[in-house]
Amino acid sequence: MVDHKLRPFLWIAAIITLFNGVFYTLIPQYVVPNYGIAATEGTALGFRFLGGALLTFGLILWFQRKLQVWEPLRGLLIGASVGNIVGVIVSLWATLTSVMNGGGWLFVITYAVLLAGYLYFLITGSQKHG
């Protein structure tokens, strides 16, 4: 049996991921300046690619949230953890080096909170399922 708290966590993670994916895909020219990044055609294109990736992953989270089998959930949690580790490092670097303004801390916090959740469920699930 899978931890009953994992399903609501994946639901929340999916909503956060999908929300960001929609905005980065559809209106990057309005979102990007909030982070102190110039809204050029190139940055808009990059954020649209990011948005597409977030939409993809958000839908994976959404459709897998009801799984009760540990092995596929384990793979999902490992992949999400790796992606969020990279997200924390890149957004922390970009914020500390002023590539992004203070708004970049929203990226850092979002990645870190989701990472904490993914790691929590990965560790507790691995202990339970050996």
C-alpha cells in the first residue's frame, strides 16, 4: 500500500506545475520581466519550451497521482527529485548572481518545497517497500 498522503501531494505538485506551464507557454513576455529578465524573443522562446516541459510533467503527475503500485511511483519520485535538485541549483545560482532579481527566490522556494516532498515520499516509501 502506498502512503495515503502521497496522492494529495502529487495533486498539489501537478497543479503548481501545470499553472506555471500554462503561464510560461502562453504569456512569457508578461511573466519573464517579474524575474528581472528582459522579455526578448529568445527568452520568450526559452520560457515557452520550459512551459511545455512543465505542462508535460504536470500532466504526468496528474495522471499518476492515483497509482497504488510502488515501483512506478518510485521512478516518478526519483525523476522529480533529480529535476528539482537541478531547479534549486540553477535558480539559486541565477538569483545569487543577479541573472534574476529577487523574484528568482520564488523559483528557489518552489523547487525546494517540491523537492522536500518528493524526497520525503521517496525515502518513506523506500523504507516501507524495501
